[in-house]
Amino acid sequence: MKGNPEDTYTITLDDDVMVHQIVEKSTKIRTIGFQDPKALLDRMEDLHPVGIFVDIQLEGSRSGLDVLPTLRTHWPFCPILVITGTPTEHTISKALNSGADDFVRKPLIPDEVNARLKLRMADAAQKAAKEVVEFGDIIIDSAHRTVEGPAGKRFASPIEINLLSTLANTEGTIVEKDALKMRCWGQIKVTDNALHRKLHAVRQLLRDVTGNVVIETKYGVGFALKFNPPLVAAS
């Protein structure tokens, strides 16, 4: 079943098959449970959760910490709460630095699960409300991942919208290549080719909605978003 933006649900990633049931009963929000990180990553494009619970101590080759940066990049405004039975300062600090918003201890206490999710959902809503950026004649809505201009509206991938928002928020100044990579991919190492492919996609997106906003390249330095208003013919 594909996720529907109108459908409200959370996601759990946990070896314990009971966890998603506990979360669902605690929050009274439908929950989709995953036990395998790969299964979740393969479904990401189809899912639109309002909250994500990730167990840090997963069995197998990948831990919950391994997938946190990818989840955060893909869902920049979705609350992510890590679950752990043995919280340590180092583990919690690493989880928060990797993109988590909060943590809950096992065994899960329903009232705590519900309260923490609701709090983080409210925080995310406030954050998303601030993520509507106007630049030149376009409007970038990071919460809904849309870019709108005089020629129409387009949807963008999470990385494309992050890239465009980052450039727009610098108000036309140059963003260095490595800083742009960090903002869009976090700790994940990516090649220059990967960055240029995304820039190409964003340039095409801009051409679809406006002829006046462009990404300029400062070779060897970085990139900047520029607004070139159309010339007004003299009367």
C-alpha cells in the first residue's frame, strides 16, 4: 500500500514486532511497523509519516543510528524519536546529532510516548511554518516541497528543496560547495557529480516555474541564487 499525504500515520523501525502496536495504542495514530532498515529505506518515496520511532539497537548489520541521517534528510520536518533500552549520554548525543529530535526509553510508557510525540509534532509544525521562503518571483515551500512561480508550481524531492532553500536563504550570496553538500546530505559523503546532478534538476525545476531566477556557478568556489527581473519596455 502506498502512503497517501492525506492519511495520518507514524512509522516504527524496531526488531520487536509489538512496538508498533504499543506506539499505535499510545498515540491513537495508525502506525506502520518495519523491522528491517532496508525495507523502510526502499519505501521512503511512498511514505508521508507524521512521526518516526527508531530503535537504536537493531539486530543485523545496520543500527538505527546508521539510518537516522537518511531519514532526516528525506523527512526534514518529521519528528524522529529514537527508542533505546539502555540510554547512555554518548548514544543519545550521537542520535540527536544524527537527526533525532527526542528519545524514549524501553519499556515504553504509553503516556510518555504520546506526550513526546505530540510535543515534537508541535515543534515540527512551527519549524515548517517558518520554511516558506520568497525569493524574487518564486515561493519555496519546504513543508510541502513545492516551488511556485509565475509559470506554475512544481514538486521537488527533499534534497532538491533543501538545496534551493539553502541558496534562497543566503539572499544571493555564494554558498561553498562543501557547505551545500553538508546542508543537503548531512554526514553522508557524496561526490561532486551527485551535487551537480541535483543542481541540474533544480535548474530545470526553476525553468519550469520562472525565467527570472537562476543558479549561478562561481567555479572553484560555490553557487548562488540570483533574481534577474524582466526588463520593462520603455513607453
